[in-house]
Amino acid sequence: MSLLRLNNITASYGPSQALFGVDLTLKQGEVCALMGRNGMGKTTTIKVISRLVKHTGGTLEFGGQDIGGLPPHKAARAGLGLVPEGRRCFGPLTVHENLHAAARPGEWDYARVCAFFPRLGERRDQVASSLSGGEQQMLAIARALMTNPILLLLDEATEGLAPVVRQEIWAAVARLKGESGLALLVVDKSLAELQRIADHAVILERGRSVWAGAMDELSRDVADKYLGV
Amino acid sequence: MIMARETLLNIILFALLPVTALIAWGLDEPYIITLATKAAILALAGVGLNIALGLGGLISFGHAAFFGIGGYAMGILASHAQSYAPIMEVPFLIEGTKSMPVIWLVATLTSALAALAIGALSLRTSGVYFIMITLAFGQMLYYFAISWPAYGGEDGLSIYLRNDFPGLNTLVPLTFFSICFAILAVVLWGTSRVARAPFGLALSASRQNAVRVETVGIAPYRIRLVAFVISGAVTGLAGALFADLNRFVSPTMFSWHTSGEIMIFVILGGVGRLYGPVAGAALFILLEHILGGLSDFWHIYLGILLLLVVLFARGGLIGTLVGREVAHE
């Protein structure tokens, strides 16, 4: 049974339609790459799934339940963990406070998160706004993990980071796949990295899903056509 | 470093009121003890507001509503105990009481209930609308108190004797100060616990960005409402103590001036700082005592000071002395 199912999702920002029919299916423990060029609807799709944007048509199911009417906090409680674009940590709170504020009961607690990202343990009492970009990204992922999600949504998790730091984040994402059995929906522009960790992919073009399949089936032609690689 | 300095300053501020009261007791100056008691009570009201304003970013201009409800809870219960007339007989008998713990409980619960009702409506708005709606509730209760002749109407209600606390003579100024200070200490401790608990952190996070908080499974409206209720309950308790200090309640306790004064304690001391209201209330009482002796229009000087704080020292007294670590821009 699929964990997440989007069927012909449409969404708008006021009069401006952003999604024209997105289909996506994800099973427990799988990693799905959501790809497309800039402005094709990847972040809007993530926002629809996390309920920050209301969809105007189609169906959205998570864990076999229709979550289309849920507010964002209930979607998060149902098991959707969001690592938003731009990290968006709670700047004036310390690392420990950021994590403590988000904590929900489950396997992921402060000790496990710090074991996963040792640097966060070292920065425990440092305010989030004073962390480096990479550390803030780790904190954003750790904060989402503290909610003990079933599905982690990673929106441009490596954007704006130095190459070395990006590798660290990708290594962490790969370990998440290997260690936790979480399902991951990853939005990123790095095709090479996505090909390494994702089981399958969905490509968006002008707000529509135009290609879906196993990652190793993604041909060079398709990548050239829709991703401009 | 900043934390260590703030902790040291907090210890000094915490000790300031009892040391002042003890010195005044040694010098046989009961008036000074009464001023210290007033400062402790007003600090308590400020601590209440600071939970909503400092932690939650809720600029309530109607906290006088809870201060007044606490005051009138005390006034109504004590006046009925004084006259031996029950508050109501049908459908069940409710009598007045002179017992402080019972009065505090009633004041806290009624204020909390009022905060629940006011908060449930007000928190659906934000910004200037939230300020205006809380102000409107406060003013509604103010005019209600004026038009309530059973409890003194515009003239207010006098209580001839201070209420009782088991085993203590509350008419002794130092004893009553000790009671008020002990309550302030307990509430400060409780507030520090709340601020560090996941609830307080989530409240603080929701002040920064409510949408971000929602994505980690927290409903901002609900935690703000809980904070508003706790805030109102604490301010209501302060109102009951204030009425007991003066042995008098009047509609003024509900007025927007009172809301403004409570906010001034918080701003003067430092918004979001645990001991900010203590510093602010102590400074306010000091200014009232010193400047009030020089001129009847001492509020002008207070206004100038407030302008200076808002323009040049946004962290308030504590922020100026220890540095601005709490972000409340």
C-alpha cells in the first residue's frame, strides 16, 4: 500500500494557477526525487503535501487517509516532517531549544538526533541564527526528525551551501535512508546526487507531472528534455 | 557572559524587594514596606502580561480586565463575608469568605475563565486588531463595573479589614509583604519553567513565525490561547492581592490606564525578560514615590523616560544593563 498518493493535484496562488495535475506515489521506506526546472511547481507540491497551500482539485492521501482537509499542524502530527526551503530555523532559539520545541514522542529524541548530527550536540547552546548555513540545514533536518515523521519532505536541502557542506548533507540524507526506514521525498537540483539515493523520481513540467518511474530508468533524453541537464 | 550577567542581575532584583522591606522594618517605616508590597504585586501583574507579551508576542491592551476581575473577586467575596449576607442562595448557597487562599483560587479561576473567553475571540485576530479587541473587552468590563451598584458602582467597594491567611496576621505590613513576595517568587519560578518547557519554546517560536511552528505539528492558536489564559490568571491573582493591599476595589482597576501601566512595567524592565516586570514595577514605584513628591504631573517625566526606553533601550532596564539577547523587535 502506498504511503503517499497525489492524484491529479491542482493548486493556485490566488488567480494564478501553479499546479495543473500532479500525480505522485510513494511507499514506506522509499526515496522519491521530485525534479524539474525552476518554477515548475516542486515547492508548491511540497507545500500542498504539508498543507501550507490548499489544493483546489485532485486527491491527497497519506497513510491511506485523505489529508486534504487537514491544517498543517495536523498533517505534521500525522507523520509529515518538513525541511523547508531556506532552512527557516527559529533564529533566536538555541539549537537545543529548536529541537526541544519540535519534539514529539518516538524513536528520534535529542540524544539520537545529536548522535546523527554530532555538530549539533557541540552547538547545543548556540542560537540558531549564529550557526553556519550547513549547521542550520542540519538543524532544520534534525528539527523535522524530532517530530518523528513517517515521511520526510526535503525541499532544496543543499541550496546555497558550499560543495563540502553539500556533501555532508547528502551523506546525512543517505544515512537516513539506510538507517531509519523513513520515506523521503527530496526536491533538489543535483541530478547526480538524486540518482545515488532515490529509488524513483517524478518530474514536473509547468505544474504537471510529465515523467515518473524508477531512477535507473531515467534516460539521458528525458533528463535533457525536462531538467535541462 | 550575557547569561551570567543577567543571572546576577536577576538575583539582585529578586533580593531588592525583600531587602528593602527588611530595612524599612528595621527603621520602622511601614509605608516603605507597603511600597515594596505594591511593587511585588504590580510585578506579579507584569509577569502575567509578560507571558503573553514577552513569550507569545501578544500585545494585549486589555489585561486590566483580568486585574479587575481578580480585584472584584476579592471585593465581592470579602464584602459578603463582612456583611454576613450570602452571595446567592438559589439554586445553592454561596457565601462570602475572608480566607485569602480561597479568594486567590476564585480570583485565579475567574480570571482564567475570562481570559479563555476573551482570548478565544481575540486570538482570531492579530496586530492592531488584537490590541483593539483586548482593549474593548477591558473597557466593556470597566463600564460594567461602573454600572453595577450592588458592588459600589463608580465609587468602588471598601473592605474594612484585610483578609485572613491561616496562622498569620496579615495586618502586619511585613507579613503581608512576605505573602505577596512568596507568591511572586513561586510565579517567577513557574514562569521560568514554562519558558524552558516545550510549550514555552513553541510559544516563543510561534511569536517568530507561526507558519513554521505549524510544520512541526504545533497549533499556534491553541498554544497562544493557553498562554493567554495563564497570563490572565496570573494577572487576576495580582488583582486580588492589590485589592487586599488597598482594602478597596474600584472600576479603575479595569480601565485602560491600568492596562497601560502593566505594559509599562514590562517595557521598562525588558519585554520577554523573566525579571523585566520586577525591575519595571520597582522602577515605576520608585519614580512614583520620588517624582510624585515633586510634582502632581509626574507622569510627564514617566512618559519621557518611556520614550527614551523605546527609542534607545528597547531591551528595557535589564537589556540595557546586560545586553540584548532576547529578540523582540
